Amino acid sequence: MKGTLYLIPNTLGAEHYSDVIPQKTVSTAVNLKHFIVEDLKNARRFLKKMDRNFDIDSCKFYVLNKRTDDKEISNSLRALYKGEDIGVISEAGCPGVADPGAEVVKRVHGDNIKVVPLTGPSSILLALMASGLNGQNFAFNGYLPINKSKRADSLKQLEQLSKNNGQSQIFIEAPYRNNQMLETVMDVCSLKTKLCIACNITTSSEFISTRSIKRWKEELPDIHKQPAIFIIQG
């Protein structure tokens, strides 16, 4: 009999895990002994926060990030095929969404492994909920190109898609490049286009606001090194 793969959402920076992680997710996570994690220190800290008596040393951890090769991924799944349950923990938010955990989930579906997504915070959905933009027709585009010219071209394409289809376009950026992203948005997008900036979601410094580009140009926030979600709608 094969084990079950549990997808365990991490916090987005909330001061108290209990504010955003339901008890069922907690009880499931702390009863596992095998974990595939994006960041080892982050995952260990998260598990100890949920249960201060959690026996970290009795658990087996496998790191899954952009540098993990196919052989390492296969090794991390061995326990699953021997009947042991495994939990996947992202560095923040939901595993498999803008997250390397998607590769693990894709592999096990081909072998009829049961995959159970547990409840927890998603910065993408929380930002969309609070944006006031179209929540019935939207697309998540992940990271846009780093190159300024290519980034500008991508933004123009997303804005046009939004105008043509009434579709909210969601994207993210590495926090230390947030201000450069905002500068490009201000340069490229129409003054009438709506932009939602959602920063530090679920924390005490949470900031979520939707305005036209014209209004943003009057007062643009400094969001350098602050985790953010961007949504535009033409």
C-alpha cells in the first residue's frame, strides 16, 4: 500500500501561525515523519511553532528547490512508495503554486498516489479577493522577465490581454526588484489601467490598495524587499 502526499501551506509571515493555519492542517503536519521542503530551516521552524514538542530529530527532510535534480526528487519519494505519508512544505504559502513542489505532485499522480491539499493562506488568492478586480476571469503569470525591455513588452501584452478579455492579470517579482517593477508599470501601462499592489499579506504591516495608474503616479509606495503581489486590469 502506498502512502499519501500531503500539501501543507506555510504562513506568509503572519506573527501567529494560528491566525492563518487551521487546526486540521496542524494536526496532520505534526503527525508526519517525512517532509519534502523548499527551505530546511524555514520548515523546521514552522513545525516547531505549530507544536513545541514536535520531535524534529526523528523526522526525515528532503530539500526541493530549483537546484534539486531528478535523482534527488526520486530519492525523496521512496518512503511514499513504501507506504509512508509525506508532507510537502513551501517556504511560504501553498505548495505547488509558484513553487517547486509542483514537480513532486506531477510525478506521483502518474502512479496513482493520493494527493491531499490542506487548507492555508495563498497570497495570490488573498490579493485577488481584496483587489476589487475581476475574480471570475484571471490569470497568474508568475515572474516577468528581469530584462527591463522584455519586462516592458510582457506588461504591454498582459495589459492588452486584460483589455481584450476583461481578465485580471496577476504577477510577482523578487522583493528586491519590486520598485523597478513598479517603475516599469508606471512607464508602460495606460493611465486608466487599474493596478492592485498587495504587500506583506496577513502581517501587521499588510498593505493592499487598487488604484488607476494615474492615481498611483501621484503617490507611489516604496515596497523594496517587501513580499508583494501585483494585479492589473485594463
